[in-house]
Amino acid sequence: MPSIIQVDKIANYTDQDVRIQGWVYNRTDKGKLVFLLIRDGSGFVQCVAFKGDLDETTFDKIMRLPKESSVIITGKVRADKRAPGIPGGFEVGIKEIEILQEANEDYPMSLKEHGVDFALDNRHLWLRMPSQWAVLRIRATVISAMREWLDNNGFINMDTPILTPAACEGTTTLFETPYFDEGMAYLAQSGQLYNEADIFAFGKVYSFGPTFRAEKSKTRRHLTEFWMVEPEIAFCDLDQLMEIEEQFITHIVKRVLRDRQPELKSLGRDLSKLEQIEAPFPRISYDQATEMLGQIRSEVTDLEKKELLQFEWGMDFGAPHETELTGKFVKPVFVYGYPTKVKAFYMEPWPGRPEVCKSVDLLAPEGYGEIIGGSERMSNHDLLLQRIHEHNLPEESFKWYLDLRKYGSVPHSGFGIGLERTVSWICGIEHIREAIAFPRTIKRVYP
Ligand code: ATP
């Protein structure tokens, strides 16, 4: 019996008999020919039933086969440039078919565009569509590339707790849950503070896990549950941090370009844009970015847009600002040295300019905006304690965190990269909710 193959490896089996197990994504009847577009999880391939090759009952069954029926097809692989599919370029001449289950006829997902709510209510089925399948295959490769780079560059994977006693930056944006006799516990919005403890034992670490934010952001860039990779590095200043980030991003994009071309092409992604992503990335200060925005705004004639781009020193960038700024660059751009008051309490002050901190965000090009937030962390005990007081944070909750500055404090830095934002940018998709299998937003916890 011919062996079962994966569709993404079909090129290795030209002119051979194979078996493919999968589902009928689409069926087209052309009289004596029936075309089945079969998906097997690894790809989509056209399988052709020719009346003359099959007995009558089998051909009839194929002609009536409902979409999404599960099948095992035996047939011969032929190279044919015109054959649709992902990767495409091959078709299978059907010799035998085993039908495992004839799907119900009322499959709700059709090839036409669905409204967003309909698609999201049927997310469990929507995942089978080529676009969603491609994005999530790319996501898996991004995860693998992230781990690969960190593991190969001396980082130790440390998992940080999800149930935490206090917030990194206050409790207003946290999901809380009763915790036995201990009062409230909170779902982690970052593992950073724990990573900072870990580096004093391991030097370079990263955590990779789900992150929860209860902030009521309804933008196309915010989820309430997302995945974040947080590397943290001892003996590392802001410049060294930016070098690490640009190497890391370059590696991820190159891996996706190497391993996921068919998926990127099926999404219509402009590969030439990704091919330009190569370290080093441009670096501009927050001050320069402010000037650039002023310049951009002065050239805008549309009054509504002018209003949106309103900006003055001391504000944090919103999506419209990031879109305009990144529009000026083909590569991701670092913006460093934000005003202290828009950033978290633990960031190292800029030498001689206490109103500025050693923070850096990485903004992805083509309007995608922030994918990484990072900084050099404050290493002086007394200054950190002062900041904790200024931010009205409970000192007793940060006792262990302050200890890190008492016993062998060193300059150290780290960053957090949002997985779904990175995937959205690499895939070139509109909305972050498609970059995770089952998105959680402020209006959705189903399915
Ligand atoms: P923003 O200002 O865009 O809401 P942030 O400044 O709160 O983001 P950080 O706390 O620095 O973000 O988090 C690090 C990274 O995590 C961000 O650069 C982004 O990639 C990702 N991230 C943050 N919040 C979200 C969210 N709600 N949904 C998806 N990804 C997020």
C-alpha cells in the first residue's frame, strides 16, 4: 500500500502513488471530472477524479461528497504548474477513496467573506480556512524561531508565575481572582520582575507565557490574553539591549522567510518588504520622534488627521503617531529615551536628564507600530525605593524586588515582545485577533 504523505512535502513524490488523509475543503464538478481540494493540515492539494478511471459507485460518491468530509485518497502525484493549492503546482489523480465520515451538508463556513462576528462565533471552524491556517502556521514558526535564537544565544528559559500577589505597575489593569485565605491574586501582566530575580542566578533568561491585561482597549492591536516573550539580561545597558533586539527580530523574519513562503504567499504578503529586515535598525530618540511628528503634522492638509496627530513633548505615542512615524522607515525603528512619566517606575533615569528614562520601544514598519517595549532597569536601591513611594506602590510587596539591588546589583536590561503583534506584522494582517487561535478581547470569551 502506498505510504501516507504530507501535502507540504508532495514535491518529493512526483509520479509516485501516495495516500493523503485529510478533509474536502472544496469540490468542483466538471462533468467527467471532479476536483477535490483536499487539506491535510500541512497544506492544500487538488485531487482529480476522472470518471474513466473509477468504478461508477466510487465516482458517484465523490460527485456528491459534502465539504469537510474526512477522506483517505490514494492516487498518483503529477506536477502541474496550474494546479491550485498550498504550496500548489501538484495534483493527485484519484485511484481510490475511503470516506471516513460524510460531513453534514449544512457546514456554515462558505468561501465567501463572512462578517467578523459570524467568523469569530465560528472560530472553531474558521481555523480551517486557508488564511487562518496560514497565519497560525506562521505563528508556530515565529515561536520556534524565538526560542531557537534565545536558546542558541545563552538564554535560559525560566517560567514566571501567572498567579501573582501584586501588579508590576498598579492593579487597575489586572484580572483578579480570590486566592484562599490570602485575599486577591492577580493574573500576571508581565513576568519581568521575576525575570529580574532570575538573572542574578542565571545571567540571561527569558520567559514565554500567556499575559493578561484587563485594560479596556478596543483597538486592532489589543487582546486581553496574549503571549509574550520577555528576555532579561544582566550586565546589559540600553545600547546592548537594542543590539540584542535587532538580532532577535532579524532571525525571526529570516526563519519565517525560509520555512513559510507558501503560507506568506497565500496571504498575499509582499515578501520584498520582509526581505529588507536586517540588523542594524534605525534608532531615533523620543525628542527626534517628537520633531518628526511636528514636521509630518505640518505637512498634513486633512484637518481631521491633523487633529489625530496632535502631539507634544511628554505624551505617549498613540497608534496614529506610530503609523506616521514608521511610515518613514522600511525597517523596524527604535524609539528610545521616553519621558519618565509615561513609563513604568523601574526604568533607569537618563544621566543628567531625570525627566527622561532609558526606555526603548521597537516600532514595526508598514504602520504596525509597537511590537517591543523594553528598558534598562533601575539598579540603585534608594532611587528605586523612592520611585515605589512616588508611584504609591506598597513597599512591602516589593521587598524581594528591592533585595535584588542590595545583593550584587548590576546594570541590567530587558524587553517584552508581543507574539501576536509580531505575527500580525509578519503576516501583514489587519487585526491581531487572527494571530491567535481563540482570541480573547473585551467583548469575547467564546468559543
Ligand atoms: P500599548 O501601549 O501598545 O498598549 P504597552 O506599552 O502596554 O503596549 P508593554 O507593557 O511594553 O506594552 O508590553 C510589551 C509588548 O507586549 C508590547 O510591545 C506589545 O507587543 C505586547 N502587548 C502589550 N499589550 C498588548 C495587548 N493588550 N495585546 C497584545 N499585545 C500586547
